[in-house]
Amino acid sequence: MPDSINLVLTILGPVVFVGVSLIGVRMASYWWSFLFRWKRFRRSKPVSTDDLHALDVPYVKIQITTRGSAGSTEVIARGIRNIVALALEDPAFYGRFLSVEVVTESAAQPDVFRNAFRGSPIVVDTLVVPHVYETPNGTRLKARGLHYVVEQRRALWNRKPGRTFIVHYDEESVMVPAELRKLIGCLATTNKRILEGPIYYPLEYMHASVLCRAMEANRPIGCYECRQVMESGAPLHLHGSNLVIDESLENDIGWDIGCLDGQPFIAEDYVFGMKAFTGYGTDVFGWHGCVMLEQPPFSVRSAFKQRYRWIFGVLQGMNAMSRNPLFKSLPRRTRTSLVWGTRYRIGTFALGAVVGVLSAIIFPVFLVRSMESLLFNNEAPLPAPGSAWLALVGIMWMGSVFIGAWHNVADAGLDRWSRTAEIARALVAAPVAGLIESSAALWAVLQWAGGMREVSWVPTPKTKQADLQSIRSGD
């Protein structure tokens, strides 16, 4: 073999091995939760309306916070229709404690929802955030709307005479009646005040590009770690939908998170979680295990921007956290665990882009060397334990894509063979899809490290048409 090829293996081989190992260790944490704690991941026991009658159910407000951008109205209505479908099972019962609140910046949406759900067995309220509204700390973007409704609740708007939970939806979120009944049953018996559950991505599934569908296949396996994080009470992250918060706690904390060096926060859920942790400790966090359905981004462009926002937003939150006196007062071990745990998550996500590119360079060489070792009894490119470890990481990676795709297509309205084909497509597209989304994470890290911290935020388009318009306009 030419010396140049040997040089490639000598220089790049250890780099790739270390990078793959770092990612593999994180992936192993997902699999540990999947293999040994799967019974706690999703509530499998059905809950009937009769079962709920026997419980002291709390008040449940489903809150959908939106900017009212193009395409949002129809997807919000889809989510509300599923809530109404549950209420129609027993209108008097569900109408007593279940309601919907749409918090929007659109002056047109209230009339739409009022007309669409007139006569519904549950109340569907719409609260318009005034254009001139400012929070005391100058909070912007989604957190501004979230805090506006908190201020209204503090002033007794829509106040209920008993324990009340806020179930946070994104614009496109759907929880089917069977899962809503499970959630209500959980909230009737829990002593936790901030809970989350798994999210799958089957809605509008076939309207998204193949690469976007493959990217979403990476996400459900991550929710197995979400369960571990929430049950341990160490909020390395929160996702803003399928997030359930005791209303009194949310009113106490609020969403007035301000800005960071003049730039608005784009991961308000992470900042809220850290404020809850530093102010109330680990015991308020829990896992409800009820599935919410959402939809993939429609284009690679939208998916890339979405992943970029995730990482950039968490970097913002970590920076703000490091300045928080309450965080500084925590035990050193706790601070170290939170900071480095989050850095490790971000680092391995971004590292995937580097490892992916280097692996594409080195893999043909590695393959040739491996074949030579088998055919001609030459020295193997890696000792047997190293090769076994890389094989295990590869199996875990492709297995996680399989699991995620299986979760996503189960509720996508596809027949058996179409579901099988979709899982196969996700596996085939996984290398390219993984490289794209990890590149978004790497770009966010590089931008942050380079001091380029100006925030430009446009919500992910919620319909195919809105996505095409966004691409044409360059948003």
C-alpha cells in the first residue's frame, strides 16, 4: 500500500476513532434507557373516560402559543379538533375542567377559531398579544407571548378554583384522545409540577422531503434520554411542546427571561427549565409518558435552520446561566454536571459533521486494508476490540434510526408495506441526513465561538405552501 495511504490512516484514523467513541458513548446512554427503562417511557395502559370519572381530575388548560404566521391557523385548528373529539365523549364531564387557550400575535385568528369552534363542549379562548406590549425585562420572541398570558393569569384571567395544569402545544402539535385521557389520568395522581412526554413526527409525513423524514428519525430515540433527564430532575434541556407545568408554578416563575447582551433568547424552554431548577430544585420535574404528534420540516433548508436554532439557543441559555447568582450558589458538583453534560451533548452533535466527513475520506482506505488482512493475512487496520467497538457504534446508530422511523411511521396513516419502505428509506438516507443536521449544529457552535451572536429567528413553516413561500422570500 502506498505510503500516502498509510499516512492517511495514521493521521486520520485515531481522530475518527476518538470522535466515533465520544458519539458512541452518548448513543449508549440512549440505548441504556431504551433497553432497560422502556416500560417507563410511554404509558401503555389505556385510560377510559369512566376511569377519569373515578379520579379527582385537575383543571387542564391546553395552551397554543403562536406568532400567527402563514399556515399556522390550519395546523392549530387540527390540534384543537382532536381535543374537541375527546370532549365529545362526555361533554358535561370534560367541559367542566378542560379548555383551550390560543395565545397569538395575529388579530385575525380569534374570529377564525371563534367561528370554527362555536358550540364546542369545551371553551376555546383566544388571547391576542398587543403589538405594543413589552415585558418588564424586554423579553422578545415566543417568550414574550408566554409571559403576556402569565401576566393575564396573575390578574385572574380565566382563573380556575383548584389545581390547574398548563399543557403547552406548538402550533402543529396533536395529542389524540387516547393519549389525552392518559395525560389527564397522570395529572390527577402526580405530585410533580413540570412534566414532559415523548414526541413522534408522523403528521404531514409524506409531504416532507426524504432527508427531512430521515432527520426526524433521529429524534424519538433522544426522547428516551429525555425521560431519564426529567426523572432525575437535572434539566439538561426541555422541549417546549408536550411540556406540562403547574399553573401556580408557571405564574411564579414567569417567562420574562429578558435578553442576552441585547439579543433575544431563542430557547426559552431551556432558560425556563434552569430557572425552575435553580429556584425549586429537582423534585418538581417528572415524566408523564403520553405521546404528542408533530410534523417534520418540509425542506432541508428549514430543517437546517431549526437545528441551528436549537444549538444556538442552548448556548445562549448556558451563557446566561453562568451569570445567574442562584446557579453560582449551587454545589460545584451539580454545576459541573449540568454545564459539562450540556456541553457534551452539543459537542457530540456538532462532532458528527467532522466525523462524517473524515469517515468518508478514510472508509475506502479502511475497507481496502481490512480486505487485505482477510485475503493476504496482512496486519489489520485496527485490533479486534477496536473494530468490534466501531461495529457496535454503527449498529447503535442505525438501530436508533430504525427505532425513530418506526415510531414516526406508526401514526403516519401508511399501510404495512409503505411503512416498511419508509423505514428503509430513512436507513438509506441516514448518513446524508445525519451529516446535514450535525453540520447545522457545528455551524451554530462556530458562529458562537467566533462571537457572531446576532439572533435571526423565523418559525419553521407549518405547511408545504408556507415553506415554499419562505424559500422564495429568503426568510
